[in-house]
Amino acid sequence: MMTEDELDKAESYWTSQEKDAKKMPAEVLRERAEAFLTSHNTCALACGAGDFVRCTPLEYVWRDGAIWIFTEGGLKFHALRKNLRVSLAVFEPYAGFGKLASIQVTGTAEIVDPESAEYAAAAAAKGIPQEMLDRVRNRLHLLKIEPSHMDLLMSSLHDEGLSPRQSLDC
């Protein structure tokens, strides 16, 4: 069992290094984060309420500064009913400690009204035909995740003289 001091040190590992870390400009970081999110399509979405927690692998699209997820439902909605704060991770398969590439996003989920223009635009952007939408509209839910914070972790940033962990408040 870890002591309180060991837990404190583990918890503050990255934040304690940030004071001396070489950071990239926020706009460059935002571009890198968006490029990473655009170049991938699968995330692990974590949500929870009280003692209930759920982490679900889902396909997503990065568009208009948000993460858009079509889903048929599931237990994640048990948590979302009570708590719209979520976290998600997008990452490259592990290829060695010096080749890490991932992003963690913290934000707020919104369950988009299926009769809204926003829902229709997301479906069109995803290429979901209208006739399919008409058949599944009551079963196909749309989550819009508005990021509030992102942590980009890329080992390759060392090569640029930067800290491998970069944080961005959105």
C-alpha cells in the first residue's frame, strides 16, 4: 500500500514538472491537438456519477472545436443523466516508451436533440444517409463533447526541445 506521501508525489508528478517545462505557444499547441484529434477516430470515453464509472470505446469525429459521437446508448447514459462532465483519451498503439502519442480531453457532454439542425449537420458530416436517420433516429443518440482542457503527451516533442506533456485550457 502506498503511503500518503507516496500518493502525493505520484499525483503531482506531471504538475510538479510543469513549472520548468518548455511549453509551445498556445495557438501552436491548439493546432497540434486538433491535428491529432482529426487524424484519429476512436476514443475511450470515461464518465461517472457517484460510485458508478464507465469507460467506453467509441468512434468520434473532431469538428467545429468539439468531439461528436453517435451512439446507440448504453450504461454511459446512466452517468450522463447525473453528470455531464467527461474525460476521454485518444492514443496511438504502444510502440515503446520513447514513442508515446496521446491526448486526454476533459470537457462537458451535451446530448444533442435529434430534431435539431446541429444533429442533422453532424449526421451529414458523418455521411449518415437521411433514410437511415429516419429509421434509427430514436435509437441513435448524438453526444457533443465541448473540451475545457487538453493534455497532449508526445515523446517526439523532446526532439523539438519541448516538454513531452503540453497542457491547453480551451
